Amino acid sequence: MTSLPVVNQPPHRCGALVDHLARRLRLRSESVLAPLGLRPRHLIALTVLRDQGGSSQQDLAKILEMDGTNVVTLLNELETEGLIERRRSPADRRRHLVELTDVGAKLLVRAEFALTAVEDEVFHALSHDQRETLYELLQQAASRTGVEACRENTAGC
């Protein structure tokens, strides 16, 4: 069996390492969120709603990259706990607007405080400046779509 030549590959591949750290973060995050009655997907939705100042249900589905049916289930869970509020859009009665309640905002702050300890544990080997750099790089990587990446990649996709 002949091996295929690897051409123009960086010496270090990040995918497996990012996956490993993500798994560690996810497991620890789940353990600190559970006593608050939250799961990571709840936290993400609450964070988006806070940062966006609310959202339409359809826009939230796009942002979360979730099927509309799954978003409805997620929002039902959050609404049952009084963390979000849905109402009809005054401009278009077919649309639902979703907003964080005061209870949801307070719980989100508690969850973020708990997650700070998780990040401190997982990233303890990094200095504050290194964590900031990591955050900026991850934000940059997360904000680019596959199409944008293909356009910038001279080798094409």
C-alpha cells in the first residue's frame, strides 16, 4: 500500500486538540450547569437572546443553526422555567419574538459565574493574555463561514 504525499500541510493540526478541549469543557460545564437546571444548549440560547436584545424565533434558529422544530422544543423548555418570554410580533402576527426575562438574565449571570471556574480549571496553563488571544482566534474562526474560508483559500475547496 502506498501512502499519499502530504503537500503544504501545517506541521500541527488543531482539530483533534480543539475537540479534546471542547469535550473537557463540555463535561465540566454540564456538571456545573445541571444544578442550575440548565444544559449547554440552554446557555447558548440565553446568551444569544441577551446579546441580541431578543430575537425572532426564526432568526434564533438560524443563529443557533438548529431546525425550527428543535428550537421550539428548546424554547418550550426555557419558557416553562420562566427564563424566556415569547410573544407575537406587532409588525407580523405570524412571527414570534423571543426575549430573556429578568429571571433568565439572573440565572444566566449565575451560570456564567460558574463557568468561569470551569474555564479557569481547563485553561489554567494559559496566562490572561494568552486566554484573550485564544478567545479572539476562536471568535475569528467561528465567525467565518465555509464559503468565506473557500474564497480566501488559494488552493480552493
